[in-house]
Amino acid sequence: MKKLIVFTFVYLAVATGSAYACTNLLVTKGASKDGSTFVSYSADSHTLYGELYFWAANKYKAGAQRAIKEWDTGKYLGVIREVPETYSVIGNMNEHSLVIGESTYGGRSELEDSTGIMDYGSLIYVTLTRAKNAREAIKTMAELVAEYGYYSSGESFSIADPNEVWILEMIGKGVGNKGAVWVAVRIPDGYISGHANQARIQTFPLENGKTSISSKNLDQIFNPEVEIVYAADVISFAREKKYFDGKDAEFSFSDTYAPVDFSGARGCDARVWAFFRKFDPGMDKYIDYVTGKNLKNRMPLYIKPDRQLDMHDVANAMRDHFEGTVLDMTQDIGMGPHKSPYRWRPMSWKYNGVNFVHERAIATQQTGWWYVAQCRGWLPNPIGGILWFGVDDAATSCLTPIYCSSTAVPEAYKQGNGDLLTYSETAAFWTFSRVTQQAYLRYDLVGGEIIKVQQEWEKSQAEKVKETDQKALALYNKKKTKDAVKVLTDYSVKTAGELVAKWKKLDNYLFVKYIDGNIKKETDKGEFQRNPYGLPAFPAQPEYPEYWYKAIVYDAGERLMAQ
């Protein structure tokens, strides 16, 4: 066993609530194999059910209002003016291939404004109904919090369209100071980025009238040369609150409004590091940072990958458990006899008065739903936007393609089809959860079986998407947009149903094969073996691994020793 390292830090349980729990990975056009932009997101919460949200496009009369309820709790916060026309939204993507994700970093608690109306979730989904592209989204979000106030704690937002990928970080100004301070950074083309519950934007170029502007000149955001946009008072407010007293050019958003601590590095930024490391071996120079030992050695906001990524790369990055790194959870006794890369909560614990932590990987058991949003600019927006959507743990679940213009939600993914306290035979979430629970019991055996089916499915659907693209495009080019959208909707609904049926079959197969700790033997055709009398062949009974026998002997060897 490796030498035990004792940490004396107090570890904050950053991933136990519904907000402090999400991971976003971002890929620009130039960093992808086919010129797509990608944003991935996992909605990780022990109380969040996996389902696919949908809002149809609509038109409203003058004076119409929209009620705002806090996304996490349903608490009524107030009303805002509705706009004359809204766009359809499915999941976190709208019909124009605009996608918005998030992760909560919290930051300075005194800056939360209980009188604000726009919470982070409502800000996302209201903006998706009103904006066509990333720059419109940033402008819309800035204007909404300025007019109605910002209710939530500090938040990082991923905002992408077929051409650009941005990170916007925001925090309120406290009761009595309506609005928010924020900074938005465009990720340079050819680079990848990410955020996972720790503010990531540090210093940035100040207003120069060309590449960087403040909210005083927000209309200039549509100048394609603009790469930085920020609240005009983001620095002056920090001075007023005595958070910052250096030169303007030295101002760091993260260090001022959400200073990184041990939990921010180890439980949050480590997830971004795991993603970066897959595409830049040089990221190991930040090991002292992500293990919480040197908080000054912070990672860059974005990196240039050593190769281009596709959808499968992003999806599989969302399934990471720190494999092959110093934080690999299958390298200590906590993995149990079946090399589990999971640790049940709480993440922080004490032994003999000393604080210890479990790792928080990207893939985690408490995921409600997750996605890889793909924006393909060479196709019309209704066809080019695909929300590869999944429910439950990313590592052991599977993505199904949902076109952004879809006008219907697959039955298995509909809101109201079960919840965390109500089991539903027809719900995708419960179907995937059943299979995943089997993996948790014997991950070294069952996990591999699930991953094989998962990878085969996603690769086959990537090919079928191309066929569906062409069918819809032929109709779209003939000005038959409604017919094209019907093709895309029908494909999305049908394919999702096929996936759930496939997973039910997998659930039954795994249950039969691995019942009672045995492993049923199979023929070359994949059928369970029987003896000449038609009875089941005697099953395989694999031994525990050597390290587990060693642990048992260490704990109870004298009692268990045979004569």
C-alpha cells in the first residue's frame, strides 16, 4: 500500500448539495475533429431526478409577465416582463443551437441577495428562450440581473453556439446592492476549457475599446473582435467592499470574489485538471495544486489540446474517475474487493481526530442527468444542434441524441414520469439506475460489461445521426422546415425509446448472469450454458484479489486461519 498522507485541512463538502456539484467541459471549433463546439454538463445532486425539460416556442401579448421560482427549491421569487416571442428549449439547448450550462462556486456568502429575482437556474432557462447566440445570451443575462437582481450565490456559466464558446462568472452584490458583478471570457478557438464548482477567471484585459469592453458599452458585444466583457463596477465594487486594493491590472475575479481553498482545488478544480490531463501530459506540473498542497500554482483557464476531440472524447471525459493519476480511487483499500472508483458520501471524514477526504471525480453516483451538447455550424441550426442526453451516473449510463428543434420529449424522459421517491417502470432514470446499482456492487466485472454496450451504442448512433441529418436537410432545403423538424423529432423520440428498451434487456441479463456472487457461463453465441440435463452449468466463482485477502488477514487473520 502507498504511504498514507494525512491532510490537516478542513475539507468542505462541496458536492453534497444540489448546486455545489456540477462539471462543465468546453471545446471550441478549432479543438474539435469536425468543427463542432461542445459543452458537457452533469447535474449532480443527491436529490435531483433525471428528466428532460422542454418549453415550446410561444408568443405573448404586450404586458405579459413570467413568474420566477427558484430552480432548486421552487420558491416563488417574483415576476419579470415577458418578451413578445420566445424560442423552444429542450434540456439546456434551444432551437438556435445555443447551449448554457453551469456550476456553482459559491464565493463570498455576504454577497448573496435574498431580494433578487433571477436565480441561476431561471437565468439560464429564461435566457435560452430569448437569445439566439452566445453574445446575445451574455447581453440578456447581464440585463436581467441588472433589472431584477441576482438571487443565487457565485456561479460559472458555459455559453456556446456553433461558432463560439464562452465562460461567464457572476456573483451578487448583497442585499441593498441590486445586480451582480461578472466577467465573460471567450475561449480562444483551438482551445479547451472547463469549470467544476470553483471560479476560474483570474486576471483579464481591461477595457480597450476593441477586444475588451465593460457593461457600459454592452451593445459593442456583437463586435466579433470583442473577447472579454465585464460588469463596469467589477473592480470598483471590490474596492468598495475592501476585497481588493491593488492596481486595476492586477485584479483577479476568482481571487477576489471566490478565493480558492483546499476544497476548491482538491474537490473542484481537480476535475478540470483530469480533463486537461487527457489532452496535455504536461498538466502534471499542477499536481501540487489539485492535491491542495500549493494553492498558488493555479491552472490556466484554458489549454491547447495535443489532439482534436470528438463527441466520444467529451462523453468519455465525463466518465472519468481519475484513472491513472495520483488521485485514482482504485489504488487504495477504499476500492473494496471489486476495485470500485466510487466513495459514498460524506466526502470529508475524521479518524482519531484527523481530517481526511475522499476524491470527487467527474463521474459520480449522484448525477440526475447529464449531456454533451454539440453545435455544428455547417448545418442549419434546427439540424446542427444535438443534445446528447443521459440520466444517472455518466460512467455507467448512455447518451441518446436529441435534436435541438425537437418538439416532443421521449416518454421515458418526460417530466413527471416518476421521481426520486416514485419508481416508474417506464422511466429512463430508474432503468439506468437499476443497471448502475449492479455495477456498484461488482464494478470490476459488471462495469466493463456496461461500458462495452454503452460505447457500441453511442458510436452506432453517431452514424445514424449523419443519415438523419441528410433526410432533414433535404426537406429543409426545399423550404419544408416543419417536415424537417418532424423527421428530427421522430428520430429523437424513437431512438431514446430504443435505448431504454436496450437497457432494460441489459438489466435482466446482468441480473441473471451475476446473481449471488456467481458468474453464469455462456456459449460462443452469448447464451447461458446448460448441462446435458438442461440444468444451468455450474457457475464460475472468482476469488477475491490478493490485496483483499491481505486486508482480511491483517484485520482478522488469527480468527480465520485454517488448521
